[in-house]
Amino acid sequence: MLRKKLIKQISVFLILVVSTFSCQKDGSNNIDVIKKVSSENIDTFLNDWHKAASKANYKNYFTKMDSISVFIGTDATENWSKNQFQKYSKPYFDEGKAWDFKPLERHIYTNKSGNFIWFDELLDTWMGVCRGSGVIELVGEKLKIKHYVLSLTIPNDIIDDVIKMNSKEE
């Protein structure tokens, strides 16, 4: 009886020790992921992406986008795969005259596991204030833009005029 009780106590102790170490390992991995996808890291990643365009650095700009990325521009016809967007953008980058978007405000969100990030941002652009929004995935050790949408912001008090102008163009 005493022997069974001792074996049971040792078994419980071993289970507790194993679970403690496995929890610590999982926790430290989660902390590492959280560090990789912190708001500061995402801010830096997106700022570097916009800076690459402003410096016409084609390679740095497009390596931040996943191979299956989608870029949606301000015109209704601008729904591009990464390859299509690269072809469209290449002449601008080659001339050293890509766009210069400066963030004014940004909101960043992540899922619980930290591998998906979505964001929205207001940007100072040559078109005035625009809104960007997108999805980023942590792929291995790298952040990759999966989807990005750029849109014009239109003040509510002039929306009727914009709708009229837009309907004439469509």
C-alpha cells in the first residue's frame, strides 16, 4: 500500500515537472513571436516599406510583399497580383520617381498566435490624405505583406460632389 502511494506521488511529481517545462518552452516561443510582431516592429516594417518606395528601391519594396500578394490601388482597375504590380511599378522605380507616402496615423492588430497582423493607416501622399489597409503574415522569421489596399479619403461634406464626378467617369 505504501509502495503504491509512493509510486503515485512520484508519478504526479514527474507529470508536474514535465508539464512545467513544456509550458515554459511554449510560453517562451510565444513571447518570441510576440516580440517579432510587436507594434514597434510592424511600424518599422511598414515605414521601411514606404521608405523603399520613396527612395525608389525596387528590391527592398517588393521583397516585403509575399509572392501571392495583392495590391489594390485607388482606381477601380487597380487590383494587381504582385507580379502585375511589379510590372506596372518598375518604370517608376527605374526613373527614381516612385511614390512617397508618409504615415500620419496607424492602427495595428494581431491574432492570438501572432502570425497574422492587420492594420490601417492614414498617409500623407501627393493625392492628399489617403488610407492604406492591409494584412501581414509572419512567414517563418519574416513578415510578408499579403494584401494592401490604398484608397482616397473623401470628406463627408463633399461626397455628393465626388459621387457626381465619379458617375460621369464610370
